Amino acid sequence: MISVPVILSVMFLGGVLAWLANRFVPKGASWTAAIIAAFAGYLVFALPSCGGEYTLALGSITLVWKSTNYSALFAMLVAVLGFLGILYSMDFMAGKKNLGYYYMNFLFALGAMLGIVYSQDLVSLFFFWEVMTWSSFMLVIYSGEEKSHKAGIKYFAYSAIGAYLILSAIVILYAQSNSFLLSENVKMFSGMSLGTQIMVISFLALGFGVKSAMMPLHVWAPEAYKESPSGFTAVFSGALSKMGIFGLGLVVFKFAANTEFFVYVRETLAWLGGLTAMLATFYAVIQSDAKKLLAYSSIGQLGYIIVGLALGTPLGIMAALFLTIMHGAFKAMLFMSAGAVYMRTGTTSLDDVSGLITKMPLTFLTALFGIISVAGIPPLGGFISKWMLYQALLETNHYFLIIVIFIASTAAFLYLYRFIFSLFLGQREKEFEHVKEVPWSMLVPMMLLTLFVLVAGVFPGLVLDPIGKAMGYLGNFKASWEPQVVFSAWGEKINMQVIAGTIGTIFILGALFIGFKNRKATRVVSTKDIHTAGEIPTENENLTYAVNFNQPFERAIAPILKWSVDKLFNLLGENLESTFEYLRYVYTGNGQTYAMYVILMVVILILFSGSIFGIHL
Amino acid sequence: MEFSPVLYIAIPLFAAFLIPLLGKVSKTLVKLTPGIVFLYLSYGSILLFPKAMEKPIVQVVAGFKPPFGISLYYGATAAFLITMVTIVGFVIWLYSYKFIIREPIEKYYMLFMMLITGSTGILLTGDMFNMFVFLEITSIAAYSLTAFLRDKDGAEAAFKYLLIGSFSSTFYLLSVMIIYSYTGTLNFADIAGKIDLIPPMAKGFVLVLVLVGMGIEAEMFPLNGWAPDAYSQAPSPVGAVFGGIVVKAGLYAMIRIVFLFFKTPEVMQFLIFMGILTLLIAEMAAMRQHQIKRMLAFSSIGQMGLVIIALGIGTMGSTSAALFQMFNHALIKSLLFFAAGYLVFHSGSKQIEDLEGLGYDKPVTSFFFAVGALAIIGLPPFSGFWSKLLILVSVAKAGDIAILLLILTGSVIEAIYYLRAVVKLYTRKEVPDNVRRTPISGLVAMGILAAIILYVGLYPGVIEKWLAPAANNLLNAADYIKAGLF
Amino acid sequence: MDSSTWLKILGYIITPITAFVVGVTYGGIVRVITARVQNRFGPPITQNFWDIIKLYSKKTAVHHGLMQHWGPVFAITASVTSLFFIPVLKDSPLWLNNSFNGDIIFLLYMMVFGSLGMALGAGQTGNPNSAIGVARGLALMVGYEVPFVLALVAIMIQFKTTSIAELMAVQDGFSNWLIFQSPFAFIAAILAFLGMMHYAPFDVTFAPAEIASGPASEFGGKYLALMQTSGSIFTFAKLVLFTDIFLGGAGDLVTLIVKTFLLYMIPVLTGIVNPRYRTEQAITFFWKWPTVFGIIAILIVVL
Amino acid sequence: MRKAIAILLLAIVGYYFINVFIHMPFGEKREGVGKYYLENTVKETGAANVVTAIVVSYRGFDTLGEVTVLFLAATGLGAILFGKRGEKRRLQGASVIVKTTSMMLYPMVVLLGAYVFVHGHLTPGGGFQGGAIIATGVLLMFMSYRHFNVSHNALTWIESLAGLTFATVGLIGLALGTTFLQNFLPLGTPNDLVSAGIIPIIYIAVGFKVGAELTGVLDNMLKTIR
Amino acid sequence: MLYYIGAISLILIGMYAVLTKKNLLKIVVGLSIVDSGVNLLFISVGYVKDATAPIFSMPSLTADKMVDPVPQALVLTAIVIGLATTAVALGLVIRLYDHHKTLNINKIRQLKW
């Protein structure tokens, strides 16, 4: 009988096992981890989507785990991405130190994510939430370098703030309802006082918002994504940050939906999401590191998802959840290809690498499909989610939000193009002549995901099916779709078969034409063989225009970029720390001063005993 | 012979007196004695535990009924804490076994044993003056142990400790005096019954004296100037005893007195206020520390603040949470001190800066430090998580969201500085080949603690089911009086 | 297969050809007009045809790699697909193609597809000018999309539809043209259109004198031919789209050509008399007045 | 500045302090355990000296602690000062008169001390006082003779054995099935030397112990510690 | 009554010394003075007018003519404890002097913040 604890224990014990395996068998850790992840993934899919219930009484606290339609959706995402991430890591991490540590924390993080989605009570939700936080923190600091540590601390600090906000919301709820069960709390939530409702919702939203990198709580993300090993970054961005979305979904539709100020919650979240999407995109445009760029891109995409959720219409939710899945796939693809480049060249700096397309064609292909998908260009998966999102925005009269979103998605082309251009196109540096395509174990996950975004683009119904069920869990939401057609509330529809068919046909015709016309006379020349006003670049010259690629745009948005939350938080942090520094001067080191404090305390207590203790001396 | 609570005191004392003689025979024997004693006491306390949980065991000494003789009150709270103390004491001994290599070893073990016994006595006694005596036993052992390394800083720290500690005992003695002069008795239960004989003004004064006197022991801000110095300069196992045991005893004493004699809403409010102050200031100070043990010390103070808050809330839930937190803190802080002790030993420097790279050079010790750090921050699946959760739940139940947020602010700061230290450990850096290894006894000691922390983290029910009677015992003054005066 | 299907298939063939012819002719006319304004004679109107035919007939072709090879294919795919999803003539089974009501949002994205493909091709060449051009073009795109989308949103929410066919349906009389119904949206859209057509002052992308035609600089032979074909079709597609949305569409080809030509003259004439904006100037231009007009358009609808 | 603050603070503390005590009855009899002790001590413990009875019997546990405190102080001092090099005693030795007098007084002081603790249950005095007197005698010798030595070994033995005696006596009570420190000897007639059960035994042990410990403390402070 | 005030004055004087004197030895002396003050105070609390020591050495003595024995017993303990503290304090002072070569408490401030 498959039940939730079985899955969880497979993951967690598997983590320990992987760690042990590393100690005794060379390469043991990666194989163990891959097998465990595959097995757990199988279990996740085999678990009936409304069952596997398990209750565990821990003292006065009862934990309930159960699979629901909503959790099944996220669990599948986690299981698939987790398995692919580990598969990818097998060769990506080969030869590195502390593999046991890496795979253990990897599996722990996966287990914790599954734990989060299966939790039906708030305590185990929070429990796994924290496990997830620290295990991912461990992976962020994996490299052991100063930079990664800074990033890790930052990540953890923000996560801790978020987690504690969630925790306070949980205990406030418990104080009112006397139960940790999700269902109980949802039931009793509408009966709670307005203050409680506002507090709980804002705390939960902020807490989950941190993990989903909602502005202005996103500051941890770029560096954390950059520093974690790419195999994990794929999961980090693809699945782990989605836990924030998972939580936000619960907040919006399970809690906020029963309150009178539901509309304000939604509007606030929607605008936050929108601004996140736009600003993050702007920041992504000015990055010069591939992984940081992708990180900001992730933040932006999560912004779309938040917008979708916050719209609260069936189409909006569907868009959000669809994008959740798609983003998981295509961001994983992009991070994996960035990781592949990193593995072969040792850097992810967009200024240094160029022209890898001939050396790593399959990686390039993955990246290409990835960016097309992110950009939302039909017929890949990204498009449908964008389409649904816009339709939902229109039908809910968010006239200005739609503009914000649109700016974001247009500006996305800038960084996406830069990503693929700088890494793969242009003239190649000499030092990268030896570069080879990455091994199969890394290509397989990339290719599988590529296939997935293609299929999901043409047959969105396949993915919309579980999403529809998940929406049923969140509330009574009905949206209509067919395997290849999606309908909007205004009666519009988008038929992916026609689109894909047209595009495919024309593309093939065009490709045939260009491929066969004068085939013999068509030559491939080196990228050095170009016309630059009569001068022919020598072998050692590299003319690729990569540094400050998006400078024109950067100049245009300079007034916006001047405002950086990051700087603001840093300033705040520094000021706080120096305040702490002054505060600790209380401890002067002089024993007599301490003694004086004691007497002073006595005097204060005596003098104010009337007001402090109600006893007049 | 049935195990009797008085043995908690008698056996260690007997052993302490015996140690100098054993020292004539063999050093190993000396080293082993405290271990045997604590092992026996742990065994005994586990035997006695269920009984005490059911009904307080009140043991008279010298055959005179209370209030005429001294009585030992082994109630659920005491049982809970004493069991913890004996077990932690045993582990700390195990750790000391190889850690303390400085002469005079037999003196170390005598003082060490007495330090713990004094704390046990504070937890155990039902007599106000007797508590003073045990307080002094603890203090004097503590002063001496703080200066045990005989370095410059140790002596300084010990002197400060002594200076403030003397104030503590003076104030406490004065309060005993005033209480005695009005009620004519020294037995807690008896006093609690006659507390109204004291005129309000004198009562208020007593309250001030007790709060300040015991506040010093409980590390309440601003009375805790001695604590960071003492913790950081004492040998690591002693630091663990301070953080894990001694301060708990001091806090217990304060809370017992307050709850028995002065339990008014105002006083509870005051406790909460002081708790918050202590927590926040300590965490902030800890954030800026450069020495690892000093950081641990401030963290200890902060944790005590947390416990004081929870006790100040004064509900059943919060009190049990506070006890749970005490239990966790005792284990976790000991683990941290253990690990830090060897880390400092290996790196040869007390600065956090200099710990770089030790995570790779001394993986196991560093691992235990990391576990301790994660646990004390309150991360699952370690035990600290549950107690923090319970505290927060009880705070929320009391309806004070501001307190909740302040506690969490403290926790965030705590998380940051602990992780900074952990991360420092795991910064890659070439460290000179260090042949010195962490001895097996130290690792076993850390392993035991880590295992308990993890076990309790996964099955909090083990501890949790005992919390209710223990909290009830602490809260319910009427029961205490009834049992104490039988 | 009934007759409508046959008609449709016929439409598939006729539409791109028409678009190509019209687009190239327009290009020729533009060259003549430009020359006249600049006091030159200029080439004959058919010059563009001959250019393209010449390019198609060139035997040899040089490319720098796979993406350059495929770039033009992307471009042509995008332009033809876009065209197919725009209703060219009102209520004509032959010219409706498969525009299942012609979804605006879909078109917005489809239009980018080609640019991206071309950009990829240009990037592959290794010519710095191409890359610079692409960077400018993409940045410019972010600029003009804002007023454009504002205008479209204003219209879409006014009529609660995203379908072009339905928009055409509501503008059945001359006075009902959206250019009159929502003039501010039209102003915003037409200003954006200036940028979209890449004529001066928004011609930084290609800027022949500066970056040697930018993205297209390394293309030759069949590649350039395909790109120019696609460009012509694309121009036509955009014009038809604007006509459909703002000028009430067209019932027959003549009306369509008149309307599109008039529309086309706007960017062309602006372009002739204006110098070139720098990229950031262009972007900030689009984010100023056009955006304000767009917002006004929306506000009018909402209020 | 510091002084002004200190005076101000202490003045406030003092004011309220006195305020509390000024209302406390002075010199009046009070109810409570004190009265009970006065009335029942002789009957229950057989000791004539009520204070001793309280110290050793009623509150014997305190005394055990007290002994421990002293023991700890001696141990702690040993630990703190361990390895300290003895100060070269630059002062010249005491004069002959002092030396001779000390030599003559010394046994008498020790004897007095012994007397005081042996009669602890009968007369004012007891183990602590007696022990302190003995230590005074030793101090006298330390001061007058530069090379006066006490045997560390002997001190250790005395300390330990005395302490063990105390603890053992207590444990015997427990072992006999009653309570710790329970009297298990006949009470005898009050005011006899051999009376009051275990009180004299304990007090003698305490006397030895205190004497040895205080001597040890003095010795520690003066000499090199090994 | 005067006893109380006297004893309290002793305590305050001792505390004053502890708080302000720079010399470690004087601080230790201050601590001792505080101790003595407390002990005196305690003894005076137990005092009963016209009563004798609580020793039944003569049959003529009766319980109601005796002072409260408890404070005396407690003070006995307290004295010893005070002595122990002083001893340890002096030991520490010796150590501190060894290390710092000074007895000025202001100069012994290695541990701070």
C-alpha cells in the first residue's frame, strides 16, 4: 500500500543512504540518489490522487498527510524535476568533493517539498518548510566559497523571516481554532475577527512570498540561484520556489476567499506580482551572469504566476498553475544548459563565453526551446499560459496591470536573446576550442524537458487535466478546455493544433526550400569571415558584441534601476548591525559597572514598583 | 534500598569527599567517579520519574516534619529538570573525560560534580534557606571553575562573576530574612500559606530582592554582565554546565518563588517584559560577537529570555513549553559548547574568523556544531523546533501578537549569527595538517546529545507527555502547599 | 472536401502571394517617394521585385552556421503565420484563412517570433554590427509595445473581445470605425506603429550608415531573398491588422489597398523628414506621449 | 561621577530598606518554627544548645551544604592558585618573643578549638567555631615561623575522612530505613557530654574538617601549590 | 531599632565600597562588610528583649526567655559561606595580580562587549 509516509521515508532514508553510499562505494551516492529519486517519483505517480492518508499523533499535535488533487500536481512537478535534476547531477557533479552531502541534501529537499504538499496540517507544513529551507541552504553553500556563503546567509535570513511569519500565522490560527488541521482552520477562518484575518493572511502571504521571490522579498534569490550547483538550481527554481506558489494558492483560495476583504488581498497580490514580473525582468536585462540572469527571470516568471493566482478567475488560476508547471520545465532546461556551459567552460559569465553552438549543439537546442518557451512564443508551452493570463487579466478589467505584464514579457526578449546569444552565438574564443558536448546523462534530462514543452504546447490539455482537478480542490472553479483548445471567459478560444500545424508546415516548407535550394553552392564559413567595413578580423580578435549588451535599454530604464530594494535592505541591515554594535557596549567589561546595573535595577524596581507590580513601597 | 531523592545530594557529596582519597590511589579512579555517580543518579531518576510525575515525593531530612526540618520536594517539575540535569551531567562528564587535561584534575572533578549537585539541590529543596546554601555551593564551584584555566581572562571573568554573584546571594539572603521575620518559617510551602502575614511594603521589597537576586542567576538583562565572560572563559564543559544546568536552576528558583508567593498579573507582565528585553539585547549582542564561545554565551542568555517570556505568560501551555525549551536548551547548548570546545582547541583561537576550513579538517566535530546550530535556531527535525513552536503557540493563545513578533525577530537574528558561524566552518581554506583528533569520548558525548536531539525532534511525544504534569506542578501553588506540608 | 475547404486552401496560396506583391510594391513606392522628397529620381517602382528575384536566382550562398541558415525560415514562418491568422477581407471565405476570429494576443506573440528568429540568425554570424542591431531592435520593441498594447487593451476592453473579426464586425459603418470611436487609442497605436515599421526616426535597428544594416548585414543570396520576402509579407500583415482594427477592415481588395496605403504613408512620410533617434531616446519617446495617449484611451473606456 | 551615582542609588536603596525594617517589630517574640525549636529541642534531640541542634539536626542538611561550601572554597582555591609560585617571604622572621609565645599558645589554641567543637551541643560554639579556632592557631604559627609546614597529605586525609564521616552518618540514617541524617543513636541525658545522638559525632567531624580546610586555605595562599 | 539601621548602614557602606573603590582588595573588603552587615541584621531580627542565648544549660532557663535560635543557626551558615566566598575572591585577586600586575579594576577589562 503506497501512502505518504512511505514516499517521505523513501526520500529521507534514501538521503541518508546516499550519504552512506558515498562513504563506501565510489560513485555510489549518485547512483543511489538517482535510483531513490526514480523510485520515489514512481511512488508519487502511483499514489492515488485523493488518498494515501496517514495520521501521526505526536504528543498533543496530530499530523495528517494526505494526497489531494492540488498536492498531486505539485508533487508530480517535484518528483519529475527532482529525478531529472539528480540524473543531470550524476555527471555534472562527477569528481567533486562531498557528493554524499550533496545528494543527501538534495533528496532531503525533495522529500521536504513532497512533505509540504502532502501536509494537511499546518505543523507538518511548517516542519517540512523548514527542512526544505535548510537543506536547500546547505546546497547553496555547497561550493564552500566565500561568495556562496554570503549568498547562503542571505537566503537563509530571508527564508527565516518568511518562515517565522508563516509560523506566527500558524500559531495565531491555532490560538483561535485550537487545531492545526488545515481543513479545521479553513472552516473556522471566516468566523475569526477581522484583525486576525488580516494578520494571518498578510503573514502567510509574506511568508510564502519570500520563497516565491515576490518583490520586494526577492533579494536572496539571484545570488542563491547563482551559487547553488546547477543540477540543484534547476530544482530550486523549477520546483522549490513553487512551494511559495503552493502556499499562496492555499492562502488566497482557502483563507482569503472566505473573508470580506478578499478583493483587496487579490488586488494587492496581483499588483505585487505584476511589479515583480516587470522589475525582475528589468534587472535580468542588465545582468552579465547567465545564472543570475536566469534567476531574475525566475523571479519575473513567478510574478506572472502570482498575478494569475491573484486574479482568482478560473482562467487566471489555470494560467498560473499551467505556468507553474511550464516554468518548472523550461527554467530547468535553461539552468541545465547554463550548467552544461559552466561544466565545459568553467564560467557562466555572459561576457566571457561565446560561440558554443557548434561545440554543444544539443545544449543549444535545449536553450533555444527554453527561451522560446519563456518568451511565450507559440507554439511552445509558455504561450498558452501567457494567453490565458492575458485573457484572465482582460476579463477581470485589470487594464493597467496587463500593461505592466506586457512590458515585462516584451522586455524578457532582451535578456533571453542575450542569454542565448552570448553563450552560444557569435565568434568563439580560442580557449573554448576544446569544449565538447556534455555527457548523455546530462543531455537526457534536457532533451526530455524539451520534448515536454513541445508536447505541452501542442496538447495543453494533457497538462490542463491535472490542473483542472487541482483547481477543483482550491474552490469551485470551472474552466473549459479540450486537448488542444483552450477557451476564455469571453468566448475566445485558441486552437493549438491549428497554430502548431501552420507554424510547423510553413517552417518545414521554408526549411526545405532553404536547405535544398542550391544545396551544393551553399557554404558554411567561419564566424571570423565577416565583412566589417573591409577589415577581416584575425584569429585572435573577437568581435562578439557581448559586454553591456543591453546598454541602450539600460540607459532608458536607468531612472527605474536607481531604485534598488537590494540596496535599501543592505542599508537597513548595516544600520541594524551597527545599532547592535552600539547596544552591546552595555557590556562594558567593568565588573563594577555591572554591579551598578544591579543596584540600578533594584532602584528602578523600588521606585516604580507601584506601576510595575502594583505594590507601593 | 529504594532510591530516595536525598541521594541526589548525598551521593555526589560522598563521592566528592572521597575523591581526594581516591586521588591518592589513581587518577583514573578520580576521573571515573563522577561518571559513575551521574550514571547511577540518572538511573535512579529514571526509576523515580514516573512516581514523581504522579504525585510529588516529599522527603524529609533528619526525620523532622516540615516546616521544622528541611524537606526535599521532588515534584514533577523537579523530577523533569533533575532527570535532565543528571543525564546532561553524565554526558558532560563523558566529554570532560578527555577534554580536561590540566591539573589539578581531581579538583576539577570535585568542583564539577559539586556544580551540578548544587544545581540539583536548588531544584530539589523545599526550604528557602537551604536553597541559599545550594545556591552558594553552585556559585563557589562556578567561580572556581571559571578561573580553572588560570589564564588572565579566566580570573577576570571569575572575579566579575563573584562580584555580581555576591550581590545575588546578599539580596536573596535579605529576602529570606524579611520573610522569616514575618512568617517565622523557611519552608516554601509553609511560607506560601502565610505569605499574607507580610505587610505589603515588605512584600514588595522581598519581591524586588528576589527578582534581582535570582534574576542575576537567571541571566536577566541587565543583571547578566557576568554571564558572557564566565561562559566564554570557563573550560568548555563548564560552559556547557553553566548554560545547560546552572542557569536553569537559577531560573527555576526565581520562578518557583515568584509563582508561589507573588503570582500576580503585574509580576507576570514584568517577567514577560524582562524576557523580551533579555532576549532581544542578548541576540543583538551575540550577532556582533567575534568569539565563538562568547557568542554561545549571549545566545544562552537569549534563550533564557525566551524561557522567561514563556514562563511569564503563565498558562499551562506556555509553562510546559518553557520547560520543554529548558530541556532542549540544556541539550543543545551543551552540544554547541562541546563542539565549540574542540573547534577552539583545534584552531587554537577563540575567534570565529579562525574557524575557517575546520569543517573539512574536523568533519565530525563541525558536523555536530552544525547540528546544534540548526537545532537551537529551531529548525526541524531537531527538538528545538517543537519547543519553540509550543512557546509561540502559547504566546499566540495569550493573544499577544507583538510578543510573538518580537520573539521571532530574536529568532531571526539568532538564525543569522549561528549560520554565519557554521558557514565559516565550511569555508574552504587550506588548514595546516593537524594531527590532533577529537577524542572518542568527546565524540561519543556529542553523539549522544545529537541523537537525543534528533530523536526528540522526530518523536516530541517522548518528552511532551511529561510536560503537562511538570507544568502543573510549577503552576499550581495550592497543590504544592498541600504536598509540601503533608 | 466541400468547396469552402477548397476555397480555404486556395486562400492559403493566394494570401501570401498577394501580400508579397503588395508589400514589395509598397516598398518600391516608398523608395520613389523618398527620392522625390530628397530631390532625387530614385529607382523604378519595380526595383524591389528585381532585387528579390536577383537574390533568389543567385547560385552561391554563404552562411556562418545553423542558426543563420534557419533564421530566414523563422522569419518567413512568422510573417506567413501571422498573415494567416489575420482576417484580410471581411466575410470572405477566401481571405479569412484560418484566423479563428483572429486573436490579437496570439498575433502579438506571433509577430515576435520572426524577429527572434532573425535575431538568432544575425547573432550566429559573428558580425558585431548584427548583434548591435539586434540589441537595439529588441530594446526599441520594448519601447513601442507599451503604447501599442495600451491602445489594444483599450479597444479590447471596450468591446470585450480579443478577436479581430469581432472588432471588424462592430465597425460596420464609416462613423463606427474605431479611429473615430477611440481616437486616443488610434493615436497611441499609430505612434507605436511608427516604431514598428522601423522607419526614421526609429531606424536605429538597421541604421545603414551606422551599423551597416545591422542584423541583415551578413545575409546574402537566398537568405536575404527569403528575409526580404518575409519582410514584405510582414509589412502587409501589419498594415492589414491596423486596418482591420482601426479602419473597419475592408470588404474588397481595392478598399484594402487604399486603406493600407494611406496607413503606410504615415510612417513613411514621418520617416523622410526626421533624423534618427538614439535607442534610449526612442524608448523614452514611446514611454512619454504615446503612453499618455494610451492611458487616456483606457481611462475613457473605463470611466 | 561614579561615586555620586553610587551614593544616589545607594541612598535610595537605603531609604526604602530602612523604611521596610523600621516597621519590623524589634525585640519581640514571634511565632513560628523558632518557638517550636525552643520548646522541643531538648526533647527531640537531646542537645542543650538549641542553635547546635538546629544547625546539626533540624537543619543538618544546611550544614552538610555549608561544609561542602567550605570544602569547595578550599578546593577551588587550590584549583585557582594551582601552580602559583610562593612569594619569597622577604620579611625577616618574627622575634624570639613572638616565636616562643606562639609556640606555647599553639597547642593551647588547638586544644581550645577541640574543646569548643566537642562541646558544641552543650555550650556556645561548635564545629565551625572550633575549626576556626584551630586554624587561627595554625595561622599564628605561619606568621611566626617562616618555615612552618603543614602536611598536605594529612590535611587531605582529615578533610576527606571528616567529610565522609558526615555523609556516612547521614546515609546510615537513610539505610536504617528512616531519613537522611536521621538520628540513630540514643539521645542520652541532655547536658551530658555523651548525649544528643549523632550531633557530637557530626560536629566533631565538622570541627576537624573546618580546621583542616581553613588551614589548607591559609597554606594555599601562602605557599607554592603543587 | 538602631541595630537595624546600623546593620543596614554596614551593608550600604560595603556596597559603596564595591561600587566605587578601584582596588580589588578593597572591593573584597567591601563584600565582607556587606556580609557582616547582613549577618548582623539577621541576628538583630532574631533578638528578643531581655532574653538569653538559647542553650538549656541550666534548668532555670525556659523557652520563653530565649532569643530566636533560628537566625543564629542561619547566620552561622551564612558566615561560613561568606568566608568561603571571600577566600575564593582573594584567590582570584592573587591570580589577577599575577597576570595584570595591578589591582586596579579599571585596568582589568580584557573581556568586554
